[in-house]
Amino acid sequence: MTNEECMKVALEEAEQSVREGQAPFAVVVTDPEGNIAWKDHDRVKEFMDPTAHGEINAIRYLCKKLNTLSLKGYTFYTTSEPCPTCMTGMIKAQVSKNVYGAKTESTASLPLSATMIASYSKKYPIQVIGDVLADECLAQRNRLLGL
Ligand SMILES: [Zn+2]
């Protein structure tokens, strides 16, 4: 699947997130062969946990399911640029790549860029590719957040 195809699946997952009463932030994870391994989304209100972002939920689920602490070779597709909590989580989980849609610097509670955080990761390098379907992702986020 192409980056754009995976991002479209993430956009669908963000719609599902809002249908479930959560924030419009979704993640699609592909395995080293490029197949979708998991989809998830924001569950902050569901879990009453401010850190229950889609990426963190996916890391917890996949590491437990695969009985591993390393998601090396995996790619996380996120509709919005990951927050610092999620970027750090992905680095700790040794995720190889993050592909995101819309930047979040204007609305984030802690606006640090994913690329900047990734640049500090020497032990577990992570590639960051932004602006994939950025217009669609930004339009969806603004619509679902009522902005
Ligand atoms: Zn996050």
C-alpha cells in the first residue's frame, strides 16, 4: 500500500474515533512487509487517561500481542503530527517510521515538531515523513473538532 492509501485508512479510523466519542486522531500501523497490522485511535475519554493517544494504544496492544519491546520495521501512519508523548513512545518502541498528515503546531498543547524530536533519537532512529494528504487531514481535523 502507498503512503496515501494507508493515510486514507487512517482518515476512516479518525471518523470512527469521533463516532465513539473520542478525539479525531487515528493511527494505522503497517508491519515490516507493509501489511496493516493494527488500527487504533484516541481513547483518552474512554480510558480516562490523558496519554491514551492512538499511537500509545497501538504500541501497548502490538507489543503485548507480539510479546516484544521492539516494533522495528513497523510504520505508524497518523492523521496528525504525533505529539511529544507519542513520538517518544514510538522511539522507545523502536518504530522505524512515522508518516503523518497535518501538522499540529497551531493547536497542540506542547507544540514540538516530530522531526525535531526524531533528530535527537540516536539509539533508535525513526524516519519522519510529513504532509501526506495534509489538506484532507487538516480539513477533517478542523471539521471533527468543530474549528
Ligand atoms: Zn499523542
